[in-house]
Amino acid sequence: MAEKMELNEVEVWDGNMAASQALRQAQVDVVAAYPITPSTPIVQNYSSFLANGYIDGEFVMVESEHAAMSGCVGAAAAGGRVATATSSQGFALMAEVLYQASGMRLPIVLTVVNRALAAPLNVNGDHSDMYLGRDSGWIQLDAFNSQQAYDLTLMAFRIGEDHSVRLPVMVHQDGFITSHTAENVKPLSDDEAYAFVGEYKPMNAMLDLAKPVTYGVQTEEDWHFEHKARQHADLMTKVFGKVEEVFEAFEEKTGRKYNIVEEYMMDDAEVAIIALGTTVETAEMVARMMREVGIKAGVVSPRLFRPWPYEQIKKALSKVKAVACLDRSSPNGALGALYNEVTASLYQSDNRPVVTNYIYGLGGRDFTIDHAKEIFKELDANAKEGRPTTPLQQFVGLRGPKLSFY
Amino acid sequence: MSEMKKIKNLKEFSTSADRFEGANLLCPGCAHSIIVREILNATNDPLVLSASTGCLEVCTAVYPYTSWDASWIHIGFENSSTAIAGAEAMYKTLKRKGKLPASCEGKSPKFIAFGGDGATYDIGFQWISGCFERGHDMMYVCLDNEVYANTGGQRSSATPIGSSTTTSPAGRVSYGEKMNKKDMVQIMAAHGSPYVAQVAPNKWKDMIKKIQKGFATEGPVYINAMSACTTEWKFAPDDTIAISDLATDSLVFPLYEIENGTKLTITYRPKNKIPVRDYLGAQGRFKHLFKPEYEYLIDEWQKRVDDYWEYLQRREEAGV
């Protein structure tokens, strides 16, 4: 038996420690992992827990991230709770196996500490890796601070492992800004946390020797489509309800309320920023400031990035006049992903606000209060004019001549 | 406790229960199915299996069918080793926590990964190396047919010099593959693996003995199994065993084992050693070597085989 850890009512944890503690408390059976900045401390913390008797699962220190996810897939198919952590290039190296994990319906939990993708090489936070994962068939939850990284990691097991879902789950947090910033975090006790996550209930376990299973079959044009369509349909129809149910159970336990799409001062907002990650808290703070100067500002943030919450986004934006979609990843030849998803969500809406796109914060470039203020002012002008007064796509905080498109 | 099967003759062998079904899509005369069947039949213990993308995989698990009456997983081309290592890690955890499925309690499942030479010598090399360094209790079996057979016969780093493949074709100015075959057995022994062996399906008693020894060994075991490929080596499908005999009796495929990284033992010494020329001449992939301008390659090959046999014997004598 693993030793229990005595925790304070309030701990001072960075995002990495918050995620590490959640993995420990979930009593993961197999972690196969490979360290990479900025998620390295998760692997180190876990090693330290193991060395001090707080873990009784297997911890396999593999030789690459591809091997990490390969080991996770083998372990999950064998029939037990599995998790790992990564960032950026490691995430990209895993990409092949991410699709294998979701296609085999294996509920692995992956903590992704978001970081830019090279070239040029960069260790700081942006959402390039998160966006890379968006077609991989995983559920993607997004934490904006350390407390949320802890909470969502615990909830991820309960969501993904549910037999109606059986899909792997990523929990994202921003590299360095969340992962390396110590904050107050209120943990559950080990017993409470494990009781909340629950015992792993195996399904089609390879180790059930009485019932051999074949994983990872070949399907060509005869069956491949049905498998993919079924997975997609389950993402579109079974995940939202389960996520809501788990969020509610978590609120009941902790008082901390989560929503599939978080809304901030949206009741009477005329303009809104949509963003992911730590930028959400900056935008919320600036929204309060804007209200002091007469701009009715609000913030909308998808807690669930995949499956994409079309209905909830449509509802959250049902009254606004202008929306800015903030993408922290280079779209490399298109409008940003958030812009595309949000405008698609709004196309069927009775309310058709002016929607513009801002690319910001690549490779860890600061996103400041002034940046957010400027965006809200531009939104205010768009709302008043009823049309875009700026180019559709702009870059925030970029050195050199102003770059914009459309 | 492990439970090894006692197999004294071919009849007992042929009447053994199959966990790898004859209903599969492998070519008639493919040695893969002979090898896999011999390996799975060597034990009565439960099996947990993995396979890399390749002939064995695409021919045995085409939805909605499976040829496997044991749990089996395929992820990708490069990672059958790590897939089974992950399953083995899960077994260890669940055993320790007392959470194994009831059907698994008190049993000693054997964890075996299969891969072709492309998956082993080339694309999956790093994953295998990682698994062996970490010491998982597993067996890795390379079905070595010296070519990417599943995708139409491209060269791999197991393809021997002079072989004509679709990416190293013999042509007006080329004798085919230019590189010598990578010595995977020695590389795996150098990992400090407790048991490494080269086997061939025609020498089935030798093979079963080694497989059973491998199953009885704790830690990562590497088996390099020669798998004569009727399609890419270009010989008649009913000549698989005859070609395999030529390979082992010419010592192109010497049969030996290495324990704990150093102790080398030769397990088969042909009574009548045949010339390498006879082995090469029986296969279409080497046909062009018999032109006068390439005859020197056959002589060089013979010398290489003789030198390697000498090396193996000296290492055996030295006990290191």
C-alpha cells in the first residue's frame, strides 16, 4: 500500500505540482513518462513520490515521448488506470500514438503543459501543442491556473474512464505562467480525492485471460469509416453530459464550480474576448476595468476545447455585438482556430456579432493589460459601427510593422 | 510457476492446441506462421502478445476477424516492444495491488512482442533498446525475413549484401544491396540481456529449447528467428524448409545463444557444411550474383561466413 500524504487545507503549489498531486491521489496503476520542459517537474515530482513510498503503481521512465504514449497504450489495454505528462516537441513526437490511444478507446489521462513548437526552438508557453491535438480524438480540458489544473486532472479520470465515454483526456495548463507559478491550491485529502475519482473499472482488459481480446486491428474501406464515425459521434453526444455530471459532482464535493464554457460578466456584455489558458484571467481583470470607462465588456472561455461546445458558445454569445477570438498559436495560413470554431458556432445563431481574430503570445510573448484594453476598445468601435473597424486578423505585441490580414 | 509443454516429436507438435489459428492471410509457405505457432506452442502458460505493423499483423487481425486466441495488441510499426512492456508493467502493478482479474490470478502470463526485421533492425530499434535497458520481463521475437515484405520488398538494415530488393534493385550498373546485414543478435547481447538466441524454424527442437529457456528467464529476452520469405526471396512456396536448411547448413544463419551478454554457445553444428553458393543459388533475389562480373561477391560472402563461424567458435571456447 502506498503511504498517504498529509496535506494542508491550503497548499502553495505551482501547476506542475498540482497536476503531480492529482496523479498521485488518483493512484494511477502505470505512468510511462519522459521529461520535457516545462512539464519536467511533473515527472520529477512523481519520481520523488515513488522514492518516498507514496506511489504503489509502476513508473516506467522510457526513452522518448513516443515510447511514453506507446507504453501507456499497452498498459491501458492491459486493464488499469494510466496517465502521463508532456509538452510541445514531446507532444508532437507522441502524435502518432495519440490517435492510436483514442481509436482503441483507452481512457488515458495526459497532462499537457503547453509550450510552443519549433522552429525556432522555444521553451515558453503558447497553445501550438494544444491545437496540434485537436483532431486526435481526445477530450481536451483547459485549466487557467494551478487550482484548476489540480481539479481538472482529478475530474479527467472520472470523465474518460466512464464506460459510456471510454476516451483519453488531456488536461492543459500554460507553460511556466501556470506550471511554474506557485499559487494557493486547496487540495482534497488523499481519501477524498480517491473516493471522488473512484476505482478503475476495466473493460476489455488484455489481462482478463478468460476473454482474450484483439486490440489495434486492420480496417480498410470496409470498416474504417464506421469506427471513426462512432468515435466522433460519441465525442459529440456522450461527452458533454458526462462532463457536466462530473463538474456538478465536483462542485458538490468542493464548492468549486466549473462550466463547459465559462462566462464572465456576460449577462449584459456588449463586447467579449474569447480566450484559453492564463489569458482568461488577464482578460477578466481588464473587463472589469473597461466597465469603469463605460465599455460593457465580458469574457468567454471554453473549458472544453474538444469536443467543441457549439451550443454553449452560441448561448454565451447570444447577446453580444462584437467578439474577439484570441489565438495563442500561429495558424500558418488561415484564421485562428478559435476564430474558426467560434464563427462556425455563431453561423446558426440569431445573433451575428462582428467577430475578429487576434494572434498573440507566441513563444511566451507577454500578453499585457494594455493589450487587452486595446482589444476591448477595438471591439467597442466594432460594436458601435456594426462592422469590423480593424482588419479581421491582427497580431498583438509583435515587433516591427503592424501585421494584419483581411 | 511456469508450465512448459513437453514436445517430443512432430506429431505431438501438430496436434497441439492452437492459440494462433491457421485461419490467417499469410502467403502459402510463409515461415512466420510456422515460427509463431512453434513459439506459442512451447508453453501452456497464458500469453499476452503484441505485433508491429507488418506481414504478421496485417494477415492476422483484419476486422472483424482475428487469428489470435490470446490477448493481442498492435499499435504501430515501431512500438510492439513498448506496447507489451506497458502491459507487463500493468500486470506487475495489479499483481502487487491484488487487483488482477480473477482469470489472471495465480497465473504466469508470458509477454511476447513480435516484429519483422524492418520493425526491429530499423524503425523500432530505439523502442526495443529502451525496453531491454529497463529490464521488462518480456520476450521480443524478430521475424527476420531480411526485407520489408509487407510493403513489397524494400531493403532494410537486415537485407544482406547483393540482395535485389525493390529499393536496392540489381540493374545494369548495380549488384543490388550494398551494405552488410546489421548484427542485431550481438547488439541485443550487448544490452546485457539475460538471454539472446538465433533460431530457425527448420531446427524446431533447437528452437523450442531456446524459446522455453527464454520463457524460464526473468528479464528481456531477444529471439532472432530466420523467416524464409517465399515471395521476396523468390523460391517456391513448398521449399521454405529446404531453403531454411540451406541457410542453417551453410552457416549463413548460425544457430547460437548468448547468456547474460557474454556466454556464447553454438547450438547447431552442421554435419555436412554446404557452400554459401548453394544457399544463394536457390533464391531469385541473388540470381544476378551468378553473372561472371559479380562472382567475386559470392567468394567474399563465403569468406565472411567462414570468418564469422570462426569468431563464434572462438568466443564459445573462450567462454566469454
